[in-house]
Amino acid sequence: MAKGLFAAFVLAVGLFLLQFFLNKNNLSLSSIISPVPDTKEELSPLYPLWTPNVAQVEGASTKKIILSAKAALSYDISTDTLIFEKNSVEKLPMASLTKIMTAVIALEEGVDKRYRVSKSATAVGENAMGLTEGEVFTLEELLYGLLLPSGNDAAEVIAEGSRYGRDGFVNEMNKRGKQLGLTDTNFTNPSGLEGDGEQYSTAVDLLKLTRIAMENPTFREVVRTYEKELPYSNNHKYFRLFNDTNLLTSYPGVKGVKTGFTWEAGFCLITYLEYNDRKVIAVLLNSQNRRQEMKDLLDYTLIELGQTPPEHE
């Protein structure tokens, strides 16, 4: 009985002191902010959701076009018009086109963030920026290595050094994909290499992703760069990087974006074109001759838009 009275006394004193503190600071119990995150806000997209108009193209074409690519798409984002599509919702491996999402997630942490190269990142294999264990880079520097020569080592460094850690970074790629409406896309690593899981996308989903990425000024500047030098510093050696997307120098108006290749995915290419008042994103997945077929697709697109294609190599 005595213990019960004592417990009640302690509780009463505690409530009195709490109310005294709240009154003194002009607060109430309802004004105390809960540590529980606002689920509604937490799950809302970081980027505006955009759904392209991908209804079937109707009407006669000015010029017939035959592509070896398993899937293809061209879209004029300036007028929200689909120009051409072939199997644009078929799920296919996309190889290093994956790195577009890697860049989108990484850019949320800021271009000045610094990353240290791990031994595991240097051993990832295939296309590489040429990193050495222990070197330190800013995100901006790594983006050039990620998107120009398509460095798998740069992709791994970015994922490992993110605030999520590598596995968390891949989870974030898939989470962001859902927020962006990429309903038929799955990521299993930050580079696009096959062999560690089922990694795929569609031409339509890649159109959505590329449009979002191109809204970031840093991303736009990197992918439109043909050659980039990173001077020697106390943090890393000298680098001279070249863009795999040679349409930058052979097709007037092309401003990037990204190549991709694995044996599973074949030759892949996404291109962004600004020509006169048109802004076109075109996608090729598993093409036998991606560069020539992209030129053909861009020519076809401009003709369908009432434009005369530029002279090009």
C-alpha cells in the first residue's frame, strides 16, 4: 500500500513539473514535435511525376525506318509527342544506361562531396575510369569518369561512399525508380554489369529517367562534354577522359547522353538532341549498329517533325 502511494506521489510531482515547464515556455503537450517521421511526406516523390504520351503512332510515315534494335523510341519532349516506337515497353537489359540513375541519386548529395577509392571498387572490371585504391575525388570529378568512359569503378566508388552504403544505394535506386514511375525497371548494382541479379528496363522507362536527369545542370554539362582533363593533385593522378557517345562530334545538335554494352544487353544508346525548337530523346536497346541506327532514328524523327535534318557524318 505504501509503495503504491509513493508511486502515485512521484507521478503527480512529475506531471506538475512538466506542466510548469510547458507553461513557462508557452508550450503545450500538443506542440511537442513527434520524432516519428511524417510518412506521407517521406514517401512523396522528390521529382514531379511525368507520364509521356506513348499511344501508338498513327498515320503514314514520310520515310520508312527499319532498325535492328530490339526496342527503340524517339520522343519530342518540347511538344510531348511520340515520334517512333518499337517494343518500347519490353523489359530488356540496359547495361551502363543504369549509370544515369546512379548519377541522379548521387547528385542529391552535392557535387562537392568527397569519395575515397576502395580496393574492391578498383577490381570491378570491364569499362573503367582507371582509379587507384586510396585516391580521393569529388563527386563532380567522378561523374565525368562515370558518364564519359562509363567507368564501373567510378560507379562502385559513388555507391560505396554514399550516405546509404552500397547496398542501400541500390535500394535507393529502386525506390527512386518507383517514385519516378519506372514501373518496369529493376536495378541490382550501380554500374549496369550483369551477373549479380536481374537488371532490366524499358525504352519508355529510360525516356522518363533521362528527362529527369537532363533537368539537372551538372548532369547536362557532364554528358555534353566530349573530352575532360582532371589535373594531377595531392588526391589523385592525372586523367584524360573521352566520351563514348561520338555523336557529340558527328551529329549537330546532339548533347549526350549515354552508351551501354554487355553481352546480355547488346549495344544500347540514349541520345538527347536539341535542333531548332525541338528537344528529342531517343533510345535504342540491343542494336547491332547503335550509332548509325541512332543517326537514322534522329533523321527520321526530324523529318516527321517537319524539319530538315542537319548534314552529318
